[in-house]
Amino acid sequence: MHKVSGMILCAYTASTSKPLEIYMLSSEQIETFEEQGYLVLEDALTPEQLSRLDTHVRQIAAGETNFPPAHLEYEPGAEDRRMESLRKINECCIHDQFFVDHAQHPKLLAAAVDLLGPDVKLFGDQLFMKPPGGIEKTYHQDSPYFTIEPMAMVTAWVAIDDVTEENGCMWVIPGSHKRGALDHSEAWMVGDRQDMKVPDAAMDLTKEQPIVMTAGSCSLHHSLLLHRSGANTSDRFRRGLATHYMTARSRWTGDPAKQPEYQLLAGQTHEGCV
Ligand SMILES: O=C(O)CCC(=O)C(=O)O
């Protein structure tokens, strides 16, 4: 893994005038991420930053912003597009600058630089709403769904609510990111939604760990880490904003005609890369 270099374009954000270097992960944190494939940053957001994110998400969910409704996804079987059944908000940073700014949060971006190297681009993001009654997400790795090489991206999953086992926290299999891309061909019905999952026999489920966090904390996970989230059996939302970072040295492996323009967040671009 790389240390933060002095060559960072986005070393400062609107919210701070401090250099990104001061938010560097410790060598113990980097080692934990390399060994386990994930890491938790307690209280990554200040109460004010969390409150702004919370308010903004509520406004989108209530249709009070210009966010395109086509990118709001509802729980399977939900008969109308009511906020109580809102499951996910897709492509937030493509449609709303608020989320590009969030991706440049100094603690999150410094962590991405520490784990990926000095040149970092924003791959995308998704906001998992997990309303009361929200269904589970089965075990998967992210990279097999992303047309990006190397399969070594970092997701910063920021808890907007307190996250517990009861309201559907994420679960991970520590160290599973070292196994490379696994077969995701098993079809699995969750409610009336069909997911593809990694077969149980291919995983050591005795090792799984819950990621329980307070609102404003953040888990970082490697894009090959096996993870899932439980059903929400509580009466409150379990919202998490997942921002996906990649090195600017990544290559696009999809249809060349469909390669998106990815935003550079730190460092520099590289010829022939994303
Ligand atoms: O938040 C969830 O329920 C699932 C999260 C997830 O799969 C991810 O961040 O990649």
C-alpha cells in the first residue's frame, strides 16, 4: 500500500483548509485493512456533516430536490413509490454535486489515497436506504460487478443511522478479499427479487462478523471482500452511503464505447487508464 504523497490535487476541501496528510491512516489501520479486507473509522463525519447528509437524503427521498426519480429504487412488491419503501438511490454523484463533495470528505479521501495510492478517481456511489421491513442482500463481492481492473477498489460506507444487527447491518468474511473473484452464479430469490450470490459451500460462514456502527462512522471495504446485509426487522431506517474509489491507474474492461468519464479526486490521470 502507498503513503499519501505531496502530489494531491484535492488536498483541501470547502469544509477544511487542512492538508489531506493529517487524516492519514496509521500503519496499524493499513495493516488491518490489508489483512482483514475492511476497517472501521469511528465518527468519520462530524455531527454537523452527518446532519447535512441526513437532511439532504431526506429531501431527495421526499422528492424535494431535482434528483431524477428514475434513480430511486423501491423494495420488491412496493405498490407505490412511498418513502417508507424506498430501498436505494442509485448514481448519486452523477446527478447531484452534494455527493461528489461527500466523496472528497478529507477523512474518506485520505483513507482512499492511503489504501489505493496517490492517484484516485471516483468510480460511483449508491445509497442503501434499508427501510423498516427492508430485505436482505446476499453474500457477494463488488468487483465482479464492476468492469474495472485491478479488482482492488475501496468502498467507504458511511452510516447515516445507527447500524445494528436488528436493522440490517453489513456482515463480512474477514480475509476473503485475498481469494480473488469468486463464482456468483447461484440465483437466489429474496422477496420477489432475484439476486446472484456466492454459494454457501464456497464460504466459511463461521468466520462472519457484523459491522455495527454509530451514525457518522464509516466502514472501508475492499471490493473483493465477501459481504452481505441482513433484513431490517426494526421500525427504523438503516441508511448507508457507499462511495466507491479506484486508483486512476485502473483500466476499463467493459465496452470501450461505453467507458464513462470518471472524476479525478486526487493526484493525476494516466494515459490509457480510466
Ligand atoms: O448496505 C447494504 O445493505 C449493502 C451494501 C453493499 O453491498 C455494498 O456497499 O457494496
